Amino acid sequence: MKLNPSRVVVGMSGGVDSSVAAALLVEQGYEVIGITIKTYRYEDVGGNVGNDSSCCSLDGINDARRVALSLGIPHYVVDFTERFKEKVIDYFVATYLAGETPNPCVQCNRSIKWGEMEQKADALGAMWIATGHYAHLRRNDDNGRYYISRGEDVRKDQSYALWNVQQESLGRAMFPLAGFTKERARAEAARFGLSIASKGESYEICFIPDNDYTRFLRDTATEMPPAGDIILDGKIIGKHDGYTNYTIGQRRGLGLSNPEPLYVVNVNAEANTVEVGAKERLNRRGLLAGEVNFMKYGAWDGEKRLVAKIRYKDEGASAVCRITENGELEVIFDEPRRAVTPGQSVVLYEDSDVVAGGIIKRSIQ
């Protein structure tokens, strides 16, 4: 089917951001089709069933439908539960069982919000896919590559979570809220008369509506790790109740008595141990990351000095970055960074532009 350059599919969660994105595109004259994706079955994920308020909840689907009706656009609910389980939920569980801390939104953005949505857009003859993300989409005229830049609203900037979206997907993407603040988005929602103008934010992981990931793992994993040893300076000082309950940098909930505060400094799934230490033990001079995705440039030779973010709310820090012979990303910080966490994303910036990103595999001491 030939794709219509005036037709755009908008991922509508029922929240303020995606609703305003759809309204703005209608106002700009696009032929807009609203799509809400069903990513999980409530009976499968547990927690707060029947009172869900997350971005992909039943309430969200109903809100999206009402917004689409008020805008006069078609609206479809698409069942991606099987694909979402395979690409996001199974990944989430497997990463914790490997002793790491996952970022499911990164996987969802690549595999579901674009990967699966592209197929739906193709079936509808739509050239474009739009979302309510707060980020800029740009094109490097020197090499033709698309890349993400930080949004205007520092508090809402979502460039960190978009590093893994592929080039072909970025070439069809639209971010109508690129230059917006959250306050402006709400004002626009009110101007359009949308019923969700004052709707609250959703912060929890969408498929864990009670925000209790340990409960979710117990209910979902076929087998949970048993209790094991907590190690301090090579000596056993206590027992953990399953290493999946611990993450790098954690201080609370360790159940230990010690004159000085202790933090989780390593989780070893193979040995079934949790290692703790003083705050200073969290400092690392660098990291190695895999599953690298390049944005503004392709893979580069030699070293680049860039700003590296190692978690969503990290301000970032200067680092020397290079691609190793086996294709991994090596990041060496100018100053040691605290709590470099395997499983999380490292995203590299040049000024406001995303250069590349990857999944942290291990820290470098």
C-alpha cells in the first residue's frame, strides 16, 4: 500500500501529552488516526486490578477514546499483549534474574511504540507515527542520519528513553510537543476543550500498576532465586531474601546492623550473593555497554569527549568514549560516578544531541 504523507497515526495513551499531540496535528491539517495499544492483560500482571490508572490501563483506553471522539478522528485499540510480553515483560524479568536492573521503557519505545506501530501504520497507509514525547527530532545534513535532541522542558525531557529507536523509525516519527513545557501542554489541552486537561501524571511502570516490582516478579517468574549471603569485605554478614530484591546503590531494606551506612555495591546472580560496602565503594571510573545504537553519527574511530547519562534523572557527566574492537561502548568518566548499574542505559550527548546509547554491562573500577 502506498503511504499517504498527510496521514499520521498517533499513539494515544489517554494522557495529556498524547492527546494534545493528536489535537495539534488535527489543527495542522493532518489526517489523524488515534491508536491505543493494549500491552498487557490485567489478570496477568496483578496489583490494583480493576482500578488501573497507568498509561496503558483500561481508564487510559477510555480516556483516549473520548478524546478521539471530541477531535472527530477514528480511534482503534490494538492488542499487542503477546508481543509486549515477549519484548518487554520477559526482558524485564530475565534482566532481574540476571542480577541487573532493567529499563523497560527503552525496550518498549523501540519494539512496541515504533516497531509494532509501524506495521499498523503501514496497514492504514499512514506515513507518519506521532507520540507525545518531550524531545526534538533532527536530521544530520552531513550524513543523513536522524537523531534525538533534548526537549525544552528539562523536567520532562525524554531523550534518554528514546536512544534505542532505530533510524528507519525516526525517519517516520513526529514529536508535536518538542518545544513544549508541561504547563503549555496543559494549556493547549484546555484550549482544545479536552476532558483530560487536568489529568494527573503516571509514573509507575505501566504493567506494574501497584508499583511493586518484587511482587510482580514473584507472580511472574517461573522460579525465583533462593535466599543467599550478604558479603562485606569478603565476609558473610547476613542473608538476603533473593538477589532480585536488590539493586546497585540501595541502602534501605538491607536488614543489617553496622556502625556506618552500607550500600549494595554488587549483585552476583551466579554466586547468589549481594555485596555491600561503604558509600565510597559505589564509585566507578567507567563502564562497558553493549547493544549500542548510534544516532547523530555512525560508529566512530578513536575517542570522543561526550556527556554521559547513566540514569533517567542523571544530569550527566563528561567522559571519554570509544567503540571497542568487539563493538562495545567504553565510557571513562573525568570524575568517578556513583552507582553505575548493569541493565540500565548509558546515553551519550553532544550538547543537547543524542550521539549514541547502550545497555550497561559492567562497571570499570
